[in-house]
Amino acid sequence: YDKRDFKEKLGIDCVAVDNPRSFVSEEKADLSSKQFFVAARFVEQKGLDLLINAFAKFCQVDDEWKLVIAGDGLLREEVLEHVWRKKVQERVQFIGVTNNVTKYYLESSVYLLTSRWEGWGLVVIEAFEMGMPVIAFDIIPIDLLITNGEDGLIVEQFSVNKFAAAMVKLAHDEELRRKMGEKAINTAGKFSEKVVADKWQEMLEAL
């Protein structure tokens, strides 16, 4: 987006280089568990209120899947109260801050991103690295990370109903989850340290 704006508004042609994935994992999620996963700070940006609203709607048509949330923050008590108000407390697990986030990626089948805004969305690449499809709202820069319908689902901005429908779609179609999971692994490879380093090298050599 910055590259586009520099070109259109300032007439400057520049090179955009992605951030690399933060880790590599030989283990991948098997996508058979009936579990959604979220790792986030408990702040307005992350849209945990939207997440709980969507999950509550999802629970109206599904009585098996659960939601696991890792993280902590200033809005923790508000989020907990919201879960109780929506009467989904029996199906939401809060694990707090963890040094073993990989464990929860491996135990889950779909990653959910309900952020109102993001600078990059590294968790999307992390989920892809674990072989998990991702559902996210259509915010910057999600369309640079997720190919809608291939390695994840991009949902109309802040539509809780459509987000819940996307959750139902992936939860009730294991074959689709697996196809998306395979493509997610390939997508993660595009953000490897080598790929990113080669882009930097190419740019520096051009200078």
C-alpha cells in the first residue's frame, strides 16, 4: 500500500519487501480437532468483542467446536464478562500468556483474526506455517497475506454474521480445511528468511 501511494501521490517508484516468518516448524496441525485458535493482546485493536459475537452466533448452529484464546491485556475482564453475557463460557478457554504457543497451533484447526486494524499480521504467517487456514476481516494488509478461498477466508469488514458463516463453512468441511492447510504451508514458504533476504539482495545490487 505504501509502494502504491508513493507512486501515485509522489511519483516515487520504490520496492516493497515483506517481513519474514518468525519461525519454521516441521510439525503441522492435523486439522482434525474441533478447535479455533486466537493469540492476541486484549486491546480494542484486536477486536475480541467481534470475535466473541461471531463465536456466539457460530454456537447457535454448532455444539461441538470450542475457542481457545491465548494472551492478556487491559480488556481481559471486559472480554471475560462478554463471554458470560453471550453464554458461551463453557466453550471458550483462556490460557493467558504462554511460552509454548506452538502447542495450541498444533491442537487447533482454524485460526481466527478479528482485528480492526493491523500493521502486518504476522500471526497469519505463523498460522500458515503450522498448516492452518485463517479467517480474517478484510482490513489492510490481509489481502497481501491471504488468498481468499485458497489458504483462508477474507470476510467483509466487521460483519459478525459473515464471519460466523465463514467459521461454519470451515468447521463443517474437513476436506476444505485440509486443502486450504496445504496451500497455507506453501504460502508461508513465500515469507521464508531466504526469500526475503534474496529480495533485499536484489534491491541492494540494483542500487
